[in-house]
Amino acid sequence: MYNALVVALIVVSILLIILVVMQPSKSNAASSLTGGNADEPQARVKARGFEAFLLRATTVLGVLFFVLALAITYLAGK
């Protein structure tokens, strides 16, 4: 059981990294660090289509990652 959870955690981790890298950048990182991006209307546009799917999939995989990590920690403590 423990080994299966570790393998699942590794797979979820790799998929999570891929999804985060695939998400499009909506601003210049340097200007967002200084707060220069707050006035752009693109910052408030709701994600649609594939971007919305990426956002939902990233959220689901993130929650699954934490659940698996907690389950592995619980089993390791027993």
C-alpha cells in the first residue's frame, strides 16, 4: 500500500509540474514584482477554454498531491 502511494505521488508530482509549465503567462514577471501589472485589464479576464481546464486540473492535482502526502506520512508513522 505504501509503495503504491509513493508511486502515485511521483506520478501526480510529474503531472503537476507539466501542468504548471503549460499554463500561459499573462504578464511580464518583472513588472508584476513591482506592482506595475495591477492596471492591466488582462489581469481580470476570466480563464476560458483550455486555460480554464489547465486551472481546474492544476487545482485537482494540487489537492491530490497533498492528500497523498498526508496519507504517506500517516502510513509511515504507523
